[in-house]
Amino acid sequence: MLTSHSLLRRIWSDARHLQIIALTSLLTINLLAIDFGADPTASACAVAACLITQVACSRLAKSPLDLRSPLITGLSLSLLLRADEPWIHAVAGVIAISLKFLIRVDGKHVFNPAGLAIVVMLLSHVGVWISPGQWGATVWFAALVGFLAIFVLHATRRVDIAIFFFLSHAALLCTRAVWLGDPWAIPLHQLQSGSLLIFTFFMISDPRTSPDSRLGRFLLAFAVASLAHYLAFFEQMRPALYFALIALSPATLMFDRILPSPRFGWTAASAKGAPR
């Protein structure tokens, strides 16, 4: 029988537990207090589809079943994806998890599941868009502190790419504001986006899809920020971050080959080749 101390230690032993708590808290705030635009039915469809697809794919692949990562994917889709019909969220969940099993190289996932599903749905259905993520300054700051605390205190070894990306993205926005003579309020407002925080701390910093080496992570973070800046301001592509990440994710394989480094594991044991 688990004691309260052993239960807390078990939760703390894996960063995914804290990520689930953080995302669930945000979704609960959306449903009970501040409306971010997440629909309860659509959210339930996304989470259920991710979990069911994980069970089915794990059985087909004859791999151990772990529902933590698909739960994170489902919660991320709930907070980010918006659609005319709830069933679209279910389709996104199926796509996210099934492609995670299908597209992998040397035991490593190539694309962030939620990010890839979002891009596929944006390209294939007109009634799909991304949440603007305007949560209000108080909730945004609390989420920033919470997400950063998870990465720093738990030492997931991916806080660097989150910081690299956020600073690169902020620098590009500020440089553009200076070039155009815009007031500082514009880039500051662009940075205060809930969807940007989820992208930063749960997508580009995904340990299973980001480069193993620190230099590789820096290069990927800067490349994604630069491509997203180009797509957003020169090609007028609104969900530019997601398209930039998915377009450049295969570069992780190159970085891992050129800059070899130990493979990330959620726990102390190596996770190389292990299912997510």
C-alpha cells in the first residue's frame, strides 16, 4: 500500500506527472473560471481518442502500455486546437498517437505528436484553427512560472531549448518592432500568449523529439524561431510556430548523428528504443 510520502516520491520521479497536473489545472481553470475557448466535449474527445489509440497501438506493437504521454498530448490538443465540430478533436487525437508509432527512427520519435496532428488538421480541414491563447496577464504569468519550475526543478534536461527558443522568438519580435518603429507594447503582447507557452514547454522542448545535444537543441530552437518569424510576417501564415516545428523536426536526426549525446530517459534508466 502506497503511503503519502511514497506517492509523492513516485509523482516527482517522472516529469510527465507534473506536466499532466499543470495542463489539467489550466483546462480546469478554462472550464470553471476563465474561458480560454476549450470546449468540454471537444476536450473529452481529444483525451479519449489519444488514450484509446495508445491502447490499440501498444497492443498491435506488443509494447508496454503507458498512458501518461498520450494524456499530455490529449490535454495539449484540448488547450490549443479549435474546431467547428468536437469529432475533429477525436480525429486529431488518433492522428497524433498513431503517427507517433508509425514515424520513428532508431527508436526515437521524429515529430511531436500534438504538433503534427495540429498541422495535419490545419491542412486538411477548413473548420480548424489554433487558440489565440490570450489567458490574461495573471494566468499567463502563473503558467510561465509553473512550467519553468517543472523543467528547472525536475531537471528534465530540456529547459535549455525552451529558454533558447523563447529568447530567440522574443529577440526577433523586438528587433522587428525596433525596425518598424512599433511601441514595445506590441511585442510584449505577442509574447503574452498561452499557446506560445504550451508550444515552448510541451512541444519544441519535448525530450523524445528534440536533439540529444545542447548545441543541437540551440540550433533547432533558433531555426524554428527564425522560420516561424518568416512564415508569420513574410508569408502571413498565422499558425507559423507549428508549421516551422514540424518542417524542421527531421533536422533532429541530423543533429543527433553529427553531435552525438546520451539519449534522454524519463527516469534514471535509459529510454532508448522504449515506447513513449
